[in-house]
Amino acid sequence: HISYHNSGLKYAHFDGSQWHIKTVDSARNLDRYTSLALDAAGRPHISYYSNYNLKYARFDGSQWYIETVDSARYTGQYTSLALDAARRPHISYHDATNNNLKYAHFDSSQWYTEMVDLAFRWGGTSLALDANGRPHISYYDATNGGLKYARFDGSRWYIEMVDSAECVGQYTSLALDANGRPHIS
């Protein structure tokens, strides 16, 4: 299963013998920075940057549903999507207008967005959810030039510098082990 940009947002999946390609969103203005997650039924969910906003698309088995998550101009680059146990989406992303790391989640009725760190400018985010559905994010701090890690404990965010070597931490990838401990490449 692959999400990608090609004159709009595309989704491709392989059924064992051939590839099937669908156009999810035909908007041709910056349908980039896609992140794909499959729910328990194998249905795709995609976060992406389009028309200078953070967008989210999901397939219910017969049709695609698309919505704007954050409409602040130049917001939604470097998305990373994860689904919790109830198939609710969680997204980390870049707000280029204010140069910060943001986090959005859907509670089954509406989207909530919040600023996580002011030091993020570019270089990718990676989001993972722990066993309690709480977000953990790795990202590049362009202001201080290092790899950072943020986690939410249910009431507040904790942020730490992982590696402060100059220009380290861009385009990071995060996974949590069975004990909820972070592993970052």
C-alpha cells in the first residue's frame, strides 16, 4: 500500500497479482508529504499537505472521504499519521507560518490541534502511539540543529534533545517497543 503525489494525491495497492491505482484527491496544488496507515480492516487512511493545508483522507470500503484538519496557511507539511485502537487518526506535522511542530487528533466527533514545540522548521516528523494511545514524536529542531523527541503523558508534553550534533535528525523515523520505549533512526 502506497500513498504518493502525482498530479494530485494517489493511492496504490497490490492485490497479489497486480497494482491498483486510485486518485484520492485531484487537487493539483502541493499534494505532498503523505503518510499512510491501514486500519484493522486493511482500509487506507492518509494525511497529506494540499492547497497549503493539512488534509486527511480515509476509505470506508466503497468511497473516499476527505477533510481539512488544519486550515492555517502553510500548515501540514511533513505529516506522520498513526491510528489508535479505535481507528481514530493522530497526525504530527509542520506549521510553516509559525515554524512549529503541531499535533492533531480526532476524537470521533471533531479534530483537535495543538502546538507541541516552537523550534521545528523542516526535516520531517515521525509519530507513534503507545499502548495507551498517547503520541510520541521524533523530529528535527532546525533552530538548534538536533534530533528531538516529544511525548505526551496524558496531561502535558515532555520534550528532550536526543542528539545535538550539527544538522542531525532530519527525516527521522520513530518506533516504540513493547515496553513503550522509543527507538529512532
